[in-house]
Amino acid sequence: MLDFSDLLKKDPHQTANKPQKGLSSLHFFRTEEVKDLVEETFRFDGHPAPIAYPYKFREIASKIEEYSAQLVVIDLRGCPDTLKESKQLSSRLPTSVSVIVLGDVDAISVVRELKSLGFYYLFWPVEKMELAEFIQSVASRHIEASNFKNRRRAKRVGVVGIRGGVGCSLLVAELGRMLSHDKQTSCLVVDHNYMSSSLDILLGLKNREKRIINESEVGTELDQTSAKTLVTRVNNRLNYLALGLQDERSTDLFEMNDLVINHLSNETNFTIDDFSASVSFDVSPQVIHSTLDIAIIVMEPTIACLRETAATLGKLKKLADEPDRGKSLRIILVLNQHRAQRFTSVTESEIEKYLDHRIDISLPYEVTIEENLLNGKFLGEGKSKLGNQIRRLCSLIIGEELSTTSKNLFSMSLLGRK
């Protein structure tokens, strides 16, 4: 029998926010007028009305995760920079969710840019019937995209060491934790050192041995299900891929790693490749340019490393200038001053002058690094200068605006300019 006393005790807001049958949807609104019209349109079209929240940038990712939303309507009317806001949202939202952006910028360039992010754009104001048709179209495409073909793909970030021992693995671990924890984005960390590495320890994993691949398995076809079995869960947003070689053979597993990444890139926001200089294959400029969306070039303040960095950047510029290269590559230059100043042979200003580029991130030397790592602390969590620079690097990756006094990242189009 229905207990009416219990029914009357229920919180109406709690009832409204319960997961509903059908397409799970959320709406982040700016005005009650738009909220009411979107809800009315959903009901008119036979879909459950979306759970609605006022637009707050920092809450969107967590709300989508909380409700396992499949469709999200985001009101960006009046936003100072619709594209910039959308790009920052894209790096935080699950690739499985379909996103409708409502905006007041009437430009085909906006539509194209948002389409490249995997977003649907609808210019506002709009009539109810047009909104209904648009929502129905997106809902149908979402259902059709259940085979993952139309999902957004992860941004692939590579941390490239010009020389061995410049701190690539440490940066990869810090960025993986920060992206998944602080920025609430999903992330896959990839260890390309198939013999041995310390990346698992830096990620806080204990007794995590590499997934040993037999020589006969190298080059075999994988499907998405089998690819998932090769990764280790670090936390609910961070996974770790570390393949190993049986009997320490020198067989190159790069192609197999690449295949696993391709299968899983529809289910994560970022993949971070640890391309330390100690890997057992050549991380050539061709590999960097063809594989990555963002290349973090890590160098140390020595003359030998400076010359090698200049050669690498020169080759990347040459590749970018080729007319048939449609793929763009962002480059972030990191100077890691991981030794005391008396062991350095060039200054920051000398490096910038020689490379004809500004350094994007300069990691200062700190004597407490090893102590913090041994105690299981992440460097980006502290209030030190080093922690601050790691947080700035993370912000550069996801496109957050830094302070006006900070150094700006440079792209391949600026490789010849200061």
C-alpha cells in the first residue's frame, strides 16, 4: 500500500534530481526563460526533461559524472569568448557525452571549431520547433554513436626528453594526477620504457609489474575489450598502460602501444606518453609530429642539451612547413633545472636567445624533491615554486589562461619568432 505520509516527506528537489529513464540529460542554464523552453521542448519531443543547474564552469564535469549524463545542453550565451570556453570544457567532459552548446555568436567559424571539438552548436534565439528538431537529431546521433565511431577522441600529449634523466617520468606522473584529480578529466598514462622504469612508483602504484607480451603477441590485432585488459586503474579517472618484453628482448612495442591507445582514445580526455630519452626506440621528430597533438619538450640547462633541443625544434619546424602536413602540433618548452646552479652551463636568457624562443615553463631546483617523493607526496600539491610551475604546465595543456606576467606557450606557427 502506498504510504502517503512518506510521500509528503520527500524533498521535491531530491525527487526532481533522481536519474530518469530514457536518455539521461543535463542542462546548465543562464536564464529561467531558456531553462523553461529547453525543458518544454524535451517533454514535447518525448524525452525526460533534463536535470537543470545554473551554469558554473567548475561544476559541469562533476555533475555529468554524478548523473552519468548522455546528453548535455550548455548555455554559453553572453560568454566573452565562446570558443575558448568550449575548448576548456572539451578537455574536461567525457568523450561519451553528446554536448549541445547554445550561443549568440552567428559565425560559421564557430560552428566549424565546435564541430572539431565534437560539440553541436545552436545559434540563439531559436523557435521551439527548430530546437525540438535539433535535439531530436542530436539524440538520434548519440544512439547511433554507441559503436564509438563518432565520439570525440583524446588529445595525445607527449613528454619528450631531449636527454636522459631530465625528469620526463616525474612530469608525466604529476600531470596524470593533476589532470585526473584537480582538473577532473580522464587520462591514460603510457609508459614506453619496455624494460624498466619508475613511472609506476611515481604514480603511487605498489608492486605493479609490466604486462609482459610474448614475441608472438607483438603485432597481433586487438579489439577494444582486450585493450582494456592491458591497463591498470590508478583512480577512477586515471589509467596506466605499461607493456613489457619477455626475456628483455629488444622488440619494439611502440606499434602495439599505439594500437591500444587508438582503441581507448574514445573513452578518455587525454593520453600522456612518457617519451623519456631512455626508451628503447628512436623518438624522432617525425614520430612526434605524426603522433602527438601536444609535445612537451623537456631540456636541462647545459650546452649539449641546448644544441640537441635546437636541432629537434628545427626539424619540427621543417615538418610543420611542409605543405601536405594538415596536422597542427602545439609545443610547450620546459626547462628543468634539476641540479644546483653550479652544475648549469647556460642561463635562461642564453637559452632563449640561442633557440630564438621563450621558455614556457621553468622548473626550479628544490632540494626536498627526493624527500617528498619518498614520502609519497605529489610535487604539484605543494605550495613550492616547483609545484606552482607544474600547475602552470597543466593549465597550458588544457588551455587555461595564465596571468599576464606568465610566459605564453608557442605553437608551430610561431617557431620562427620570439
